[in-house]
Amino acid sequence: MVDDLLAEGIKPFVTLYHWDLPQTLQDLGGWENRDTAYRFAEYAGVVGAKLGDRVRDWVTLNEPLCSAWIGHWEGRMAPGIKDPAIAVRASYNLMLAHGLGVAALRESAPEPPSVGLVVNLSPCEPASASAADIRASQIADGHINRWWLDPLFGRGFPADMTEVYGVELPEQPGDAEIIAAPTDFVGLNYYFRQLIKADESVPVLGFSQVEGPNPEHTMLDWEVHPAGLEELILRLAKEYGAEKIYITENGSAWVDSPDASFIVEDPNRTAYLEGHLAACVRAVEQGAPLAGYFAWSLMDNFEWAYGYAPRFGLAYVDYPTGTRVMKTSGKTYTNLIQTHRTP
């Protein structure tokens, strides 16, 4: 596949881990087991040695939040565990795996690699001006954003959140330095902001999300809020000093269906793309080091626990036959990137 991409003039950007943990490792404890981080590093070294002469850009992990919180805390994704303590330990070992993976890639790749971590972030805003909601939004920001960014940028795991979790981290000497190994970029995945209210019925965290006020929501009921992307890009640049940022996922799911001529009109997705690209432009105009943007996704695809129902693609896929056709949003996006036109 790498060779075919290169032959077509496409630069491969390889993600080593997008939640596909081998069952053998899961049987040994999965991400709760510290050893899994070392097995990941071995894997990163093997792949780096094999493809590093042709692949320069590497992502260690995609969205460790989903692996840890959704997979081990909420149980809505693999491995389907619902245990906050296990989730916290898994989150730690995922970040350790990232740091070890960075080192393994740098050691194994024949050519100097560009390596980063991809995090999915959301602005967390209080649902009201009450002290309780403001405090809840701060906890939400720690859980969703700072828990990953702080150790990545050398600040260690946030102490206020370890207090909230009440879980002792499986830290060993030297771990913080491994996790904070210098990277070449940070990847930002953005889909929605979160409006947060205090909710004592929610164990441990004490907050829940309320529906955003914007009238437009995707088929997954995600609020369309392009300003949140601009906010996060600037936060990475100003608060964390990120020197290179990629938008590694940004997109929307809608109910798409072809007409009798197999043409797929999707004006909502087109407007979504243009709105979020405009947010990127605004961030760049304010000095943000934004280096690139990846639309999610090229084609309709299997969306994990959601199955095949949500369609994120710029190209429509007829699943029974495999037939693919570019949606109008894909044609618009093609024109944007070919002409370098800004929305």
C-alpha cells in the first residue's frame, strides 16, 4: 500500500495504533498491563525498520482518550470494561507506550522520522455561570484535555485529576521523561465542544454534558461548532507551545443517500467543511503553527461501536456492492485543496 500511494504521488502518514490491540495481549491484561507498552514499542520498531525508508510521518497512538475512557471506563468500545481504576491505569500505560514508541521509531527508521501523538480534544464550557458548573467544566477539561496534554508536554499528569480519580498511578522512575519525549508535531482531532453541568449522579467525575445551543447537529447529535476548532488550535500553540499542529481528523456524519442517478448531494457536510477550514484560517492568521488538515473521512467506513450507520465520507460507499461515488462535498473539497482557496 505504501508503494502504491507513493506511485500516485500521495505521501503516506502512518498511524501505528488505532485501537486494534492483539487479543493475545488483551488476554494478558491489555493496556492495564505495563508490559503492553513495551510490546507496542517492539512493534513500532519493527514497522519503522520496514517502512521507514519510504514513510517519514508517523503517529504513535490515535485518540488514547477513546482507548482508555470509552474502552475501559464507559465500556462502549473494546475491550468493553467499565472500571474507572482500570481505565486510569490503562491511560497511563497508553501514554508510556507513546513515549516508548517515539524512541523506537527514531532508533529503527532508516531515515529521520517525524513523529507525533494524536489527541481528540473538546473545549469544555460551563453550562451556566454557577460555581458548581464552572468547577465541573474544569474537571471535564482535566479529564478530556489536560490529562493527555500535560504529560505529553512535560508537565506530568495533572495532580488535581489524580485526586479526582483517587487512583495511584503505576509510575516508575524515568517514566515522565519517556512520556514527554520530544515530538515533531501534535495531531488534533476535533468534532464538538462540550457544555458541562455539575451532576452528582455521575460517579467519580460529577459532571455530565448538556446539548449545545447551536441549531445544527449532525446525525450523531454532535453540535456543529467551528469556533471550537480555532480555540483548540490556539490553545495548543499558546498554552502548550506546540510548534507544529496537524488537524488529523475533522468531519461530520449525515444521512446520505444517492438519487436515481447515483449522485449524492450533501450540503450539510460541505458547509461543515467550509466552516471548520475557515476556523483553521483564522487560527493561522493569529500565528498558530498549523501545518495541515485531514478531513474525516475519505470514504464512508465502519465507525466502531456505531457500525456502518454514520456516514462520514467524502465518497459514498454502497456497502452491498462496494461501489463508491464522490459526494458533492468531496468535489468541493477537491477544488479547495487544488486551488488553495480559503473558505
